[in-house]
Amino acid sequence: MRCHPLIDSRIVAQVFAMRREVQHPALLSDEPVIPDAQAYGSVLRDRGGDWRMGYLGDPVYSGYYAHSVDGLNWQRPMLNLVAAEAHGELNGPNAFLCRNQKDPNGKWLVEKKGPEGFCVLDAEQNPHPAAGARFTSLYLARMQTGQGMYIAHSDDGIHWRAEKDHPVISGWRDTSSALLYDTRLKKYVWYGRPEAYAASHMQANRVIARKESEDLIHWTPDHTVLDTDDVDADPYDLVDEAALRLGKDVASATECAKVWADLTEGARAGDNQPLIRGRNRQWYGITPFPYGDIYLGIAWMYDIPNGDMWTELVHSYDGIDWRREAIRVPFIPRVRGVCTCTMSSPPVVVGDDIWIYDSVQDKNHHGVRNPLVKRGIRAMSLQRDRWVGYSAGSSTGEMLTQVFQKPESIHLNAMTARNGWLAVEVADAEGCAIEGFSRAECEPICGDGFALTPRWRSGRNLRQCKQSVVRLRMYAKHARVFAFYGTSGCGLRQAGPFTTMPPIPTTRI
């Protein structure tokens, strides 16, 4: 059965009296599942039901390991793997990678700084050609051989072996980065911060770049794929981010930047100068993953003046050109006065739910604390394929889809209120109702389910429909539609090729 989630903006041709709405995941626990932790890492679940998590903790740039049988209650085992000099600084016994640490063969895993963004691939769940063991990681470290992204392999996700003594991606790619193996492209894809910037002398805008590789060693140049725009902020907002970190208010930081810009005409004069990023809203990171026929991304938005960070939902057809929602609302409910970020690994499918892990810090990016927030990693869930919904209220709404190959049957992922209903009409390519499948002949659909099936009083089914391509007209009142599914066929007809990508790279158990 082929799924068409309505977040894919190619599916819907037109709507009347229906609103496109981002759906929000709900917390699975009021308390963090891992306290005092940051979601710079991965959450993996295998076929046997075992869960593994790698995350970032204190001291800054230390990797920690946890395991679970249910994804909610996590155990932090005693590992005793990091250098003795760091023991007094750790916030748990489960640190597996810290500064000044070598692997069993005497190769450096981390020297001065790192690991940051320890993103892990599990070859048992998602086979890939360069796997040196079951688990492969690409992570940020600073060593004598250079700063950048290094590769390590592990049989158990705890004990790691260095692959190369030099970075495979050079440069200090600050923040958590994401690694995936795209089976459609048969290539590795990396998302993170680029090295090439406009106004690099001012350490300007944070943006998201993309690289490809066939062997994890040789990578294409940075390709910037996500940046903010004039709707987010003016292209040259004069706020001194360094002053904000020192505790100055926004007005003082703005005045400091303005005076500096007037004196120097925008040229960097030397050390200890104001830090002016350009736009005052920037992309800080992203969690990207293939999902059905598209890519989805949970992107982190950073607001410099107030120091907050939240997430937005984005989607793409090729992993390069990302589309944002027209109404740019947070995806995960925003927490004021804190920084929120998601794991680098894809969400985990658990039955009819999709579990998402993020973390909140008890302070904003400038170090201003929020005493009402408990720092740590959180677990939340979203119902399957319900990323975006089209909603109708008291007026009857109507949705017309693009043309697609006629399936043998249609099922809706939708929900109605008590006084709500849905109806489906099958139309030809010109939008005219097909005899036996009109709105008038459709029995009202009510309920909340992933496979609500329209039936027509004519008693006919889609196998009896002679058209090879069709459109759907969905009528709704006090109802919301998230996706539709078709058995056989059901491929969109459009100007360019519509290739089928593999499902979300997690295991459904």
C-alpha cells in the first residue's frame, strides 16, 4: 500500500475552506527520559526491541551511552572507558568518549576537543557499503592531525575504533551534524555547517550545507541547502551577539554594533570586535531523513536577540531544495527562554506512532537561565503519517488532488469530530465525477483512523472504474485529513519523474 502524506505539497492541487496545519508531537513523559543531557547524538532501535542512545553531556563534548527496552526508561551502565583525568568532571558513569582518548589499537579517537554530534548508522537495520562494523559514526573532533569530522566503527555501540587518523571532512563544523545512507542515490549524505561563508570575516549567517560520498572518505564540496530569508529577518540586523552573551540587553548590543559598523564601515578591525551575524534568525541544525517518496526535516531555528531555539518542519523532494510551511509555526511546541534541538538520527516508528527525541536546555543560547525548565532529553510521539493535516470547520471544505494512477482501493488517514464527516468523490483528469463514484453516492465517513475506507452506494469499487488516471475530491466538515493510501498504481502524474524512495529508515516492530 502506497502512502501519500499531505505534507507532500505536490499532492494537493487546490483547496477550498480548508486550512493546512502542522501537527505537533505530544510528550510521552513529563520528566526528561535522560536528565542533564543534550540531544547531539542518535537513538537506534533494533529488530529485537533493544534501544541504544548516544548523547552529549558534561564536560562539554563528552559522549554518553544509554540503553532501554521500551524507549522511555533508560539505563546508564558503568563503562569506565574515558581518561582518568576527566572522571571528576563527568555527570554519569556511562561516558564512552571524552577528551584525550585512544581506541584499543592506540589510535586517537579524541584529543583536544570532541566528540560533538556523534551520529551513528546501524548496518543491521540499514545496510551500507562502507560499514567497518555493525555501528559506524561520523563525529566532530579537534586533533593534531586537523579539526573536522572523523570516522569510527563499533561492534556494540560502546567500544569504538578509529578509521582514519585525519578528518574526512575538514573544518570545525560546529553543532550536531547528520549522516544518512540514501539507498535511492546509493550514497552517503551529510548535513551540517559549511566552511565557505559570505562575510566570513564576521562569522556571518549560520546555514545548513549538504555533502555526498560513495565511500565515507571522499566528499563533494559544501552545497548550501537551507538559509533564512527576508521573512525571517532583515539581511543585515546590527545586533552584537557577543555582547548578548556577556549579559547586555538587546538595545545595548544593537547600539554597540551600530557604533562599530559606523566607525569601520563594516570591515572587521581585529580581535574583540562585535559579532554581527547578518540575519538575526538563522538555521542552527537539522534532522533530515527519507520518508516515503520525500525527505522530511526537523530544522532548528535560532533567534539571536532573545537567544531561543525551536524547531520547524520542512520537506524536500531531493534532499537539496527544502520547502517550509507557509505559516512558519514551531513543529515541537516552543519553550520560551531555552534552546531545543533534535537527535541527528531519524525518528523511530513504534506501532502506529512515530517517536521523536529532542532536548531542552535550562538556558538560552546567551546563558540566561530559565529555572522553570528541567534540562534533558525528552521523548514525544506523533501519530503515523500525521505530519500535516488539512482541516475543515463548520463550512464544508473541499480538496482536489493532482492526477494519479488509479489504485484498486483508497483509504484515508483522517479524523472527524462527533458532528463531522468526510466524503470522497473519484473524478477524471478534468475534475468531472465518474459515474458511480460521486460525492452524492459516497456514504459519510466518520471516526478517527489510519484506514478509513470510502464506500459508494452504487456498490462499485475502483477495480470497476475504467479510467487509468483519476483525481480525488475530498469533502469535509469538522474534520481533518492527513494522508491517503492506495493499493497498486497510485503514482502521481506530473511533469518530472516521481520516484519511490525507501521508507523511513527505522524498524517497525
